[in-house]
Amino acid sequence: MKLKPIGLLIAGACLIAACATVKVESPTGTEPPLATEAVLASTPEADKCLACHTDKQRLIDTAKPVELAEAESKGVG
Amino acid sequence: MAPLEPWEKVLVDAGKFLPTDHGQIACMECHNGVQASEKEAAHVGLIASPSSEPEKYCGGECHSEQVATYPFALHSTQQGYWTALEARGGSHPALDEMFGNHCATCHTTCGECHVSQPKNVGGGLFTGHVFETTPPMTRSCTACHGSRVGNEFLGKNEGIPGDVHFREARMNCVKCHEGEDMHGTATDAMTAEVNRFAGTESPKCVDCHEEAAPNGDNNPMHQVHGDTLSCQVCHSVTYTSCDGCHVAVSETSGNPFFETDATYQTFLIGRNPIQSEERPYAFVPVRHTPVTADAYEYYGENLLPNFNAAPTWVYSTPHNIQKNTAQNISCETCHNGDASIFLTADKVRPEEMEANLSVIVESLPPMLTLEQTLNAPTTPASHLEHASNSCTACHTKGIRNAPVSPEDHVIYKDRNCSGCHKLQK
């Protein structure tokens, strides 16, 4: 009866080990792996460029005022 | 196309963009810049338009095929402008300066078709930075090609219907103008196109309308005119011509500007000034380009010394195709009919007469019945081997027992015998 928990432990360890060796195939075998920093950077939380450029209000607030130049060309271009 | 607000132009749609292939690449991989919270600091070293250097940012394993040809494609080289400029003006530093100020803005990068509106029309991302395989027509193609092609195709000229391919089939530009036409096929400057009408006719109407090719169907118009008239002669309607464009740099703002004297609607059939094996048509619709001998006077005197070297009424392919038009309703419209639809000398300005000698129609097509045309004797197949392409050399006087052409044929000269006298199969 004392061996039961040990048996369960061994079985659990085997299962974990089996999961760890599962090889995940890339859906496109020839696709080169993405650079780690690229993947990490591609979220608004991690990338300051995206954080600003996905934030409409921030873009409105920081946009350069448009200087409306008078159109000097005349006729159809 | 409504102008975009500044923020709208640079707003990235994370939900749409990030799951795409390009969304997997970190911003700074292409745009450089700095990871900083403040705009000014973040934009130090920014590359706003990475595809200005396609070899560096677009090639590699992804788009190497397009990157190999695009630097030699017309959207990139703008060689069409140069070909016309060099024909009339040769090479001159003042023309280079003029080109840089007024023409170079039409140079197009990969991104200006596939991710944002062209800079020339104000820029701005199409769909939150999503790269569009097919450029959106009105925000990309007709944003630049608007005043003539766009307005004609979309039916924006008052009272003139849009192109049947758009009205009836809702076709967009790329249905006919495929990637190869846009990205080019040449991989070096020597074989690059000199203008859009050089080389193979592409797109070609008969690629889809096979039945309309010479001997392709029972339509007598196609049989008689299939290889002597471009399709647009019978199937296009009124289109835009322009006069007198002059360019200069503003004294007040320092910005380059242009002024055209007039814009008007025309439909005129002229002789084909660029007849070739690829474009064998004797007649084509011609459009007036706004070039004048003093168009670039601001940059120097007499910059177009060979002004007459190229016509001002040019080969044209109006983008307002209709199945039925005023001119294809009957033979009589052209044959002894409506002189107003031909570019006769009286419609050409005296100062442009010499430049347009190759285009002006000297005499209108004489009256012919369809039966006469279809029953005209064929040209012997052996004539293909004739060194001379001048039919009248033999057929006016009956040299070598050649049948003498009737007196009323004098009007045809050499240019279109094959219109009726088809080559024997």
C-alpha cells in the first residue's frame, strides 16, 4: 500500500518527460525561425514604436500641426 | 480620395497587422529609429520608407524576383518621361534639374503601392500597415493616374460612361495590369522598357477577348479591321487632352508648380506614330500631351531644340472601353463619314504641324461597302517574302504584271492595303 504514491509519482514523471520530448513541426518546414527579439518586440506592450503607433489619441496629441500650403499649380496635372 | 489626418496616416492596426507575415518583424528591423517614449527621441535615424531601398529591405528570401526587376521598371525609372525629354531636348543639366523638381515625385517605391498611399498624393497607410498584395485601386493606382486614366475608367467625366470593365464587371486595374507589368521583367538597364508602349503589347485586349482577334470570329468589323485599327479606335469614347503645360518654382513658397492652359475632351483617330510588329495598327486614338516648345523656359532658353522630333498628339489607349460606340455603329461613320473624329491637319496648331506629320490623317477613308471589303482580292502568300513593303511600287504601274490598282485607290497610299487585301493563308 505504501508503494502506491511512489508509483503515481513515477508515472507522472514519465508523462512529463514524454511531453518534453514532443517535437513541434513548423507548419512551413522551410520558414526560417524568427529572431527572438523580433517576436518579443512585436507587441504594443513590448515595443515602444507599436505602443505609440497603435494609440490613436497619442498620435493626435503628438502630430505636427499641418501647415496648409496654398496650391500654386493651376490646371489638370 | 479624401485627404487623411496626420494621425490617420501612421496609425497601425495591431489586430490586423501583427498576425500578418510582415507583422512578425520588429518595427526597427525596417524603420530603424530608437526604442524611446518621446517622439523626437524615438524618431532619431528613422527610415520612413524602407522600400526606397528594396534590395536591402524587400529582397532576400521573400521578394527577390520582384526586387531584381523593379529598379528597371517604369514606375521606378520613369524612363517614359526621359525618353520623351531626350527626344526633344537631348541631355541638358537644366532638364535634369527640371525633372528633379517636377517629375521625380512620381517615382514609386514598393511600399507606395502595397502598404501606403503614394507620397505624391499625401501618403498614409492603407489598412493600418497591412501589406496589400493587390494595391487598392483608388488609393493607389488612380490616386496617381487619376486625371486621365482614373476619371475615364471610373466614369468621372461628366456625361461619359465609365469603362465597361469597371461598370459591368467591377474589374480593377490589376485584373489586366498584372504584377509583371508593374514590377517589370528586365534585370538590367540595357533591356529596360523605354516607355509604356515599347515592346510587347501588354495587357492586350485579345488575351481575354480571343474571339476578337483577326480571324477569331464572324464579326466582319473584327475581320476587316482587326490588325489595322487598335481596339480603342472602335471601342473607346471621348477622353481627356491637355494643352500648354509650363513649369516653374514659386518665388513666394519655393515650391515647384505647373500651369496648364487647357483641358478638354477629345476623340480623334490618328495614324499610328509607333507602328511596329507588336503594334501593327495603321490607326489609333491620339491624345494631346500638354508639352510646348517653351514648357521648361523657366529653367533655360531653348531646352527643347528638337521639339518636332516627337508628335504632340500621341498614341493613346483610353480607358473608357464600350461595346457600342458612335463610331462602330456603322461603316459610314468613318468611311466617307464624320471627319470630326479624325486628326486632320486643320485640328493641329501651326506650330505643332511638323511634329505631328506622322500622325495627321491626310485623307478620310473612302466609302466602301462591307461586301467590297470582304471580297477584295487577297495578297498572295509569296508577298511575305517581298523585300519592299511598298505595294504601290508595283501596283500603280503594273510592274511585273502586277494588277494595277483602281484610280479610286490612290487615296489609300501604302499604309493600309492589308486592311482589305488580306494575306493569303
